[in-house]
Amino acid sequence: MDWNDTPEQGAFRDEVRKFIQTQVPSRYRRPQADEDGDEGGGGQVATSAWQLDRKSEDPAIRQAARDWADALASKGWVAPNWPKEYGGAGLSPMEQFIYNMEMARAGVSGVGGSGVSRLGPTLIVHGTEEQRGEHLPKVLSGQIAWAQGYSEPSAGSDLAALTTRAMRDGDEYVVNGQKIWTSGAHVADWIFALVRTDPDAPKHRGISFLMIDMKTPGIAVRPLVNMAWERGFNEVFFEDARVPVENRVGEENRGWYVGMTLLDFERSNISGAVSARRNLDRLVRAAHGHEVATRRMDNPAVKLQVADRYIETEVMFNFSFRIISMQSRDQIPNHEASVSKVFSSEMDQRIANTGTKVFGLYSNFWDGAQAWTPVDAAVSHSYIGTVMRTIGQGTSEIQRNIIATRGLGLPRG
Ligand SMILES: Cc1cc2nc3c(=O)[nH]c(=O)nc-3n(C[C@H](O)[C@H](O)[C@H](O)COP(=O)(O)OP(=O)(O)OC[C@H]3O[C@@H](n4cnc5c(N)ncnc54)[C@H](O)[C@@H]3O)c2cc1C
């Protein structure tokens, strides 16, 4: 196995690095930050910095978001995974891998959110010419941000149990119901949602995929504040919200299949591997300059934990390489992506836990601005912040079910 770049891959890597050095507004360059972008796995994580900045009250921050979107657009790199004919970069799986690796190394988050990772690829496959012409350019220019309205209070892992109704009334659907955990709905312009259009049909049928303007009368967004006191996701209520039938993607009652389309080829989660290693390096660097942590690191049990975490980040790199090597051979990772997701999310939680062992009681401090708080409070924040990692984008239990049945061929329980 040769891990080195070919000359072409090396040239592309240099191009990405140069672009990052010269084009990224300093606000989006956070090599020290323990952050998690919305790209990579292409799914549900906390609202990205770019999404929030677009709606900031500070004009300088709004301008930074604009500049960043423009810089990426000028390179055609807003949507690295979309085909060129739709305005994407049309990068090969290996180029996407290199691109994401370099962005993650520099701690740079992307733009476009789920418009790039989910809605765009779905429209490319299932949308009409009019729908693509209307929505794709606005995603690529950073003009419109999308939220994903799938989960409901009684429909998460079992998504097909969703009950939000959309009843046909002439050329419109009348939508009533509730979505929950909707990341970024408070700063989104549009939402794509799965809704029930035939309540009498079997569970997976009778569902349609709608694109809904958030300004539609009858939509209310209520914040959900997580245990880190951050507002990343929301409840979204629909009360007689009228949506034009032309906003339906795909056939009526076939929305389940539309909604499951996931052409995000970048499933290697290389960003997860890179940022985990970065966080660990940062932790160890900070420990060396901290009196209590230095003493604790002399304890063999703590030392071994840190070593284990380093080994795990190396394992994670190899899971990512495995997936990218499959994609380069036109194979579609399935249970392999689940293995990577379970391992990466649980490793992040273990790294945070190890941080608390290294800094002891100092890891309880929450306010990074205080002189006695180690690593700008990254330990306490990631200990709390990584809890969600094993829930969003499919819980660990659901991933393990996939690994058991599709990977190991075990019978369904
Ligand atoms: C940070 C974050 C962001 C999110 N963003 C969005 C978003 O933007 N849009 C959106 O639509 N959703 C979003 N979600 C919701 C996410 O998709 C759901 O939380 C997830 O699918 C789990 O569903 P649930 O919360 O209803 O839990 P449930 O499905 O009720 O699960 C509860 C528990 O039961 C277990 N369980 C359930 N079924 C099984 C089974 N068959 N076998 C074994 N165990 C099982 C689960 O693993 C879990 O431990 C987000 C979630 C998080 C944490």
C-alpha cells in the first residue's frame, strides 16, 4: 500500500494549500479550534459558522461570510462533489479526499451547508430542470441556506413514522405538523422536508419531499438550547402552511426514495480523523505547560490513555483511507461508512474524556477567558459537545445494526 500522493495529487494538494493560505478570511481559519464543520459526512451536525455569519448583525461578519463564499465560488469549490455541468467542481473521490483533508488541517469550515451536501445532489438526481435552474445557483453563490426537516418528536431512527401532513388543495399542499432537532432552521432561508401525503398508505409509501420557503405564513421556529447552552437546532411548526405543488421533488408519495438519495461521495470522514488528531495534539501541548496536568501525565494510567487515543486517531485515518480506496474503485461504501461513523464519534468522546483525566478538576472550568481555564475550556466544551456525535446522522445503535446485518450478515433481531 502506497500512502504517498502521485505527482498529480501532490500538485492538487499544493493548489488547495495555496488557496487556503491566500484566500480564506482569517475568521474561517481556526487551526486551534475544536470545531466540526457541516461537510464531510454531509449530514446533521451543529450549524456551521458560515450559516450563522450570513445572518449576523455585524456587517463585517456578514461581509466575511460573503467573501468566503465568493472565494470558493471563484474556484468552483463550493460544491466539490457536484458534477461540473451543475456548477460543482466535479472532483474525483481522491481529489475530494485531498481537498477535505487540507481544509480540515487548516481548521477551515466550508460554505453551503446541507444545500451543498444534501439538497443539491438530490435535485441533480430527482429534480426538474426548472427546480435545478431555480435552486442550484443560489446554493452555489451562497445566497440561500437550507435546513433539513426530517426528524419529528416521534420519528427519528424510525423516520418513516413521520406524521407531518401535507394535504393537496388545488395547486398547493397545506402542511400541518412539527419537525424537531432542525439544525440551522433559525438562520435558514428554505427547508426541505419529508411530509405525509397519503396517511392510509403503508409507512414508507405516502411520503413526499417538499421544498418550503421559510417565509411562508404558518411556519414558526422555536429554539432548542443544548446542554452547552448553544442554539444550533430548533423545533419547526407548520400550521396551514401553503406550499406550491411545483415545490415537490419527485413523484407524490415516492418522497421516501427521494429523501434517501445521498450522493455525497465524500463519506470518508477524513475531516473527522484530521480534527481529532489536531485536538489531541493541542491537548498534549497544553498539558506540557500546565503544572497539574504535567504531574498527572506522569501517571502511567493517564499516559497510556493518551497513547491509546493517538493509536485510535491513526486507526481512524485508516478507516478513511479504506473508504476512499473503495470510492476510487467506484464501489459504494455501506457498512464501511457505518464503521467509520461509530468509531469516529465514539473516539471523539473518548478524547474528551481523556482530556478530563489529564487536567483533572481544571477540566470543569467552562469560561475560556479565565486565566486558570486550560486549553481555552476546550476540554469541558468538547466533553459536553461530543455527546451529540453518537446521535446525529444515525445513532451508534442504528449504525451497529447496519454493521451486524449488512456487514456481518447476522440475522435481524
Ligand atoms: C446535533 C444534532 C443535529 C441534528 N440535526 C438534524 C436536522 O438538521 N434535521 C433533522 O431532521 N434531524 C436532525 N437531528 C436528529 C437526528 O437525526 C435524530 O436525533 C436521530 O436520528 C435519532 O432520532 P431520535 O432523536 O428521535 O432518537 P430515537 O430514534 O427515539 O432513539 C432513541 C434511542 O433508541 C435507540 N434506538 C432506536 N431505534 C433502535 C433500533 N431499531 N435498534 C436499536 N436501538 C434503537 C437509539 O439508538 C437511541 O439510543 C439532529 C440530531 C442531533 C443530535
